[in-house]
Amino acid sequence: MFSDSHGEGAHLSSNLQLQQFPIFNPAPANQQAYADHGESPRLQSFEAYRNTCSGPVLIVASGPSTKAFPLERFRHIPMMAMNGSICRFAQVGIRPRFYLCDDSSFVRNRLPWMIQASGLAEHMVLSPRVIDTLLGLECHALDGRSVFRFERAGRCVEGGGEISPRRFAWRIRNDADFECSFSLWRQKPNRIGFSRNMSKGYFNGRTIPYAAIQLACHLGYEQVFLLGVELDSCAGRFYECAETAVPSRIDGDYDEYILPSFQLLADKVINPQFQVFNLAGSGRLPEQLVPRVALDQFEAMLARA
């Protein structure tokens, strides 16, 4: 039973029912990096969790459609939170199965919500820079928590070190765990890809929901539903007002990174065994890439799952 409380609005009803994942013992070498921060996080293995799930998963981002969506009606299906969407989970008393963050600036700008996420989510999926930033600001934020440390593809190559996007794209061209664009002439296409195996890294697509889709694929979910993925900086984030809004990079990244990433997803990843749907009624993401479904369609699809 979950009883921890961190940050504003993190209190949950004592009768919240949770479905637990198995706990895997982390390697002592990984734990050593956190020895100076008190009780160590429980660093988990992506490989141990691969293909352990099935059915639908709801990925909840921070676009305006999240605010009005009746999240509490669907607490029976697994969910992923990211960045500021964690406050919606706290409002309705739902514990997300995974919380993702790969943006260290979010940690600096929204530290109370990161601490809230640490107490609320079953598993934290964090980039190395996010972990370092969070522990630098609050050294006990991950004490005893279940943490996955995820790296961008090309930054966790065998033997350590980092290679250029072009060389990495060429190297993985025959690897079934990856789909990746490749160009000899331009570096940017080599940054567009999709990973089916988070142990080998992920492509961030310049938007965290894209990383969550890769995590869902790795875990074995068959139907992915996106909520709050309008990808429109003018629409804003559901939890912000104009006076307190943190600037968004979506407009600058959309044409060169975000849209090509979802195009690759549609062309090379989505299939009858792995489907992705968009619950946002509007937004930039083309419906021919990720089909939109209304609330009643969503409920019908869950009933058939």
C-alpha cells in the first residue's frame, strides 16, 4: 500500500489499490554512484522488464487535453506520467506505473513536482543528467526508489563512450532492435530513430512522449494511447498560466525532429501487434500518422482488449 507523501498535493487516499511490479536487485557497481546520497535508489534492469507487459497503456503528457480528461475512470489500466503531468495524477489519486523525465531544466524549474513524482510513481525513468541534477538539489529525493537510468541511443554503446549520430546510425542499420534514418551528408536525419530495446538506448525525438512510446514497446504493451500530446506551444501546458509558463522548444524542433520521428514511427514501427492512438481532439500530430480516437471509441477499444 502506498503511503508516502512528497510535495504539494501528493497525498493519496489510503484505499488506493496498486498492481506491483517485481523488484530486481541492482548491480552493486551501479549503486556505488549514489553512495554519497544516503539510502541508494533501487537501480533496475531494462532487460529484466522486457516484454513483461501486454494490452493497453495510457501515456499522459502535459498538453491541454489532459486537464479535462476523466483520468480517474481509467485507473484500472497502466499509465505513464512525464514532466508536469504528474500533478494531474496527484489530483485524482492515481499512481502511475512509470514516470519519465530527461530534461534537467524541468528539474531546476519544477523541483517540487519532481519530488512529488518520486513519491508517487512506482518507477522513475530518468536520464543521467536528470538524476545528477535532482540529487544535487535534493540529495534524498530518490532514497529507496525504483529507478531506471535511461540513455540516449549512441550514448551507451558497448565499451562505453559516445559516437557520432552518423556512425551510430550506420552501425545499427541491421539491428532489429532499432529503426533509424541514415544520411552520409546531413547529421540531423541520423538522430531520427526508434528503439525497441531500452537497454540499448532511446531516441528522444525532442519530445518526451516519444521516449515513452519506445518504453511501452520495450515492455510489450500492444496498444498505446497518447493523452496531452498536442505538440502546440500556443496551446500551452495544462498546468500553467501565461504568467508562469516556462518557454517551450516545440516550435523550433517540430519540423526537423518531432514530425520526422512520428513519421518513422508510422512507417516502420506501428503494426497490428503494436498500435498507437491519439486521444487529443486537436493538435499538430497528423491523424494519418497517429489516428485520433474519441473518448467513446477509447472505452470501446478497452472493452475489447
